[in-house]
Amino acid sequence: MKLNTLLTDLNVQVFGATDIEITGIQFDSRKVETGNIFVAQVGTTMDGHTFVDGCIAQGAAAVVISNPAYKRDGVTTILAENTDYVLGIMAHRWFGCPSEHLQLVGVTGTNGKTTIATLLYKMTRALGYKAGLLSTVVNYIDDQAVPSTHTTPDALELNGLLRQMVDAGCQYAFMEVSSHSIAQERIAGLQFQGAAFTNLTRDHLDYHKTFDNYRDTKKRLFDNLPKTAFAVTNKDDKNGLVMTQNTQAEVHTYSTRTLADFKASILEEGFDGMLLNINGQDIFVPLVGRFNASNILAIYGTAISLGLDKMDVLRVLSTLTAVNGRFETIHSPKGWTAIVDYAHTPDAVDNVIQTINEIRKGHLITVVGCGGNRDKGKRPIMAQIAKHGSDQLILTSDNPRDEEPADILQDMAAGLTEDELRQTLIIEDRASAIQTACTLAQANDVILVAGKGHEDYQIIKGVKHHFDDHEIVKKYC
């Protein structure tokens, strides 16, 4: 592809020839080959500009920079204010603007993204359509699974996957849109048919620094929707209408508490599912909890906004089961139940515990930890919420990453009073913590194992080890 085609209408300064053939786009200097264009990105720990000279030596035909000090003679140099944005636009064009050939829906918010995107994907396929999925757990090109490494892939991988979806004949694509991907312009250039907002609570403040920055980053997804798109937003969340206040898209609201375009109420619920009334229609869904009633409404509202038939949507909703690691139940022959859930934010832990407490007959034993190298401020809050909602709390490791597990546990314990600490077990080894919970559980009790959900690994001192909460629970149940 010609360089001038990639750069069309971009607000950049070009030094050198643009009527040259580009053989590929790279932001990883190790992958640069002859004829490639290298995009120098400035990350949190590394500056891609330091690799410019090496990439030129490897045969790069052009480089994109934001620091003019790295302008070089003998190679076409593109000076841009934001190289991340330029990469996103070029990636979209390189793969033939795939999002323009799909009905692409983005799902954003703190909690619920995976459930909503995944069940929308399953629904459209159950209705006979070809569809794609980009999610935290796994990506799908129709029925072909592709491993997932990030909630939202980098711009090149993302557009490459969308291209494969188009080539496979997919009509729909559903993707989780993380705040990181918006801030880093990974979705630049994508044409969304619609977007859905779940909720907004404290998360990723290690990256965004303030809650306002986090909120405003999420809001950009809706700000950039065209008039032809739709926006489905949660009216129960105080930021729901903030998300859509500047959008050009057609706005639809959903709620479990107040008047909205899509309204639901819980009629009955148990660990196997709940009976809902959605816009006057009763339906049993094999999901549990008010937060899942909200997720179901987001799915229903998005499907209707896409033009799918209401009765078809309701029929399929009644058959959809929980996503891996999202309020998954494991029943012990000893009469107790374990819930494995990805809840790793204060609000998510609170929601899951509230749901369990509305249903359980016995005691609740909660096993929870916090990840290392992430927002430290939420650690004492999560411990406090878990303690106040549980009969027995066990604090343990999650993914300590490069931090000392004992330091993370100390941060969590700081949220508890001395009396609460005396009633709390602190077991650093996660497998031992889960084993202890299983040993303590009696008939009718519930064990909540929170934080990792679908993840089948632990990262300790930078090393990835196999670890699956499901496996440990089943071993001791």
C-alpha cells in the first residue's frame, strides 16, 4: 500500500517522499523488515523513539515520530502530535477498513463488559448469524477461537482480527472496549454501529490517576459515535447519562430501578437463575443477581437497537448461560456451593456478595485478594466490603506480580478494625486459602472465590504459573 494512502487526511508533517510502497506497519522494533513503516510510541515505561535508528538500519522505509529530535535524513519521516492515533488510523486502512463492513458494537464500563459482549455474540450466532467477539477471556472469528491477551488488542491485532471476521462472512462483531484502549487510540478509525455502557466504579487509577480522567476516557467512545449509530446506557449508574450527553448517536436507556426504554424487575431468583419481567414480558434466565439483570437489559437493549426481533431475543436470552468465571457455581456433594467470580473491584465484590446474601440459606465464606502493581487505594476498600458482607473472610493472594504478597495483604488488612482482623484469616497461598474455605464450609454454606474468575494463572515475581480457582475448588469439594 502506498504511504500517501495511509496518511490521507491525517494532520501530520511529512519530510520525504510519500509516493512509496509500504510493506507493513510495525510499532515493535524487533519486527521491522525492509519497506516497513515504524511507529514510535511513547509508553509508560519505554519510549519507542529510542529504536528509530535501529529500525532504519533494519530497512524501515518510513518512521512516525512525535519528537522532532528523531527526524532523520534519508528516510521519510512523519511528524505527528499523537503517534498512537496515527497507528490506529493506518492500521484500519491497512486492513481495508474492516469495521465498515461489520455491525460493530463496543461495550465499555468497569464491570459486565465480558458478560454483555460474549452473550451478544452467542445470541446472534444462535439466531443464525455469523459473528465475531473480542473479549478478555477469548476472541472468536465466528466459531474459531483465538487466544486473548488483552481486553482490547493493539491496533494492528485488532484490525487484523476484524479483517478475518469480514473475510469469514461475519455480519456482527462485539468487543469489550477498555479505558486503556481508548486512551492509547487502539480503536482510532473504527466505525461503531453502536456502543453500550455498563457502569463506572473505581478501577485502573494506577493508569488514569483520577476518577474523572477514567470517566472522561470511557466517555470518548460515545462522543465519537456518528449520527447513524446508537448508544445504550445504564440509567441506574450516576454516570450513565454523562456518557451520552455529548453523543450524536441515538440514545436508549435501561434500568432495573426507574423508568427507561428497557426496564426489568426480578420476580424470583435462586442459584440456578432468576425470573425477570422485561418490558412487560416474563422470562427465566440462567443468570443470577441484580447486576446480571442489568447486564441482561444491556444485551436486550443492544439487540433491539440492532434491529433483532424482540421475541427471538427473549427466546435466546432464556438459554444463555454464565460466561467463564462470572458467577459460576460449583455444587459440592457435601451440600455447600462455591461461586467463582472475576470480581476484582470494590463495586464488583459488593454486587456479588449482595446477590449471594439475597439467596443463601447458610453462611458465606469469602476468599479474596488484590492484584499487585495495580491501584493500591482499592485494597482496604475491598477487604472492608468483603468483611462486612461475609460470615468468614479469608484474605489471600491474587496476582502479586512484582509486589510482595505480604505487602498487598497488609494494604487490604488496613481496611479492617482490630476486632475484624481477629475474625479474619490471612492465608498468603491462594490454594491453601481455598482449601481452608472448603474445609470450613458446611451444608447450605456458600464459598465465594473472588478476583480471578476465568484466569488460569498466577503471576509471582514476574513469572506466570498455572493456577485455576475452579480446579482448586473441585479438588476439595
